[in-house]
Amino acid sequence: MNQLKLNLDKHTYQQLKTKFNGNIEAMEDFAKKIITKEIERSNPDLGKEEKKNNKDNLESYLKSSKSGSRSYGIKGQGW
């Protein structure tokens, strides 16, 4: 995973700290989600392509076993 260090002004940092009760991990997750949403909003084609790839991967995975076999049921189908 790549990392990015952000320098925030005191006011912004205090607001985040208050909002998440000082939980640094929650603050980092919040920042990641906001950045990801903004990138997807500014370039919606990126999000669509990733979702399409995930769907294709899932379909390939589910189709990799024969219908009616136990392993097919474990994959969430046929039971």
C-alpha cells in the first residue's frame, strides 16, 4: 500500500480529532474515503471500470465449478 502524509492546519485537525474521539485510524479511514469519493466523482469512468472488473471476476469464479457440485455450493450458489 502506498502512503501519503497530510499536513493539516490546527483547526481542521482538532475538528477531526473531536469527531473521531482521537481515533487516528478512524481519521485516516475518513480521509481515504473522502479522497476516493472525490477522485471517482471527478472521473466516474475509473469507478465504473473497477466495478466491471470485479463483476467479471466474480462471474468467472462462480462459473469455474460445475453446477450441483459441493464446491459450487460453497461459492454461494446451488445450496
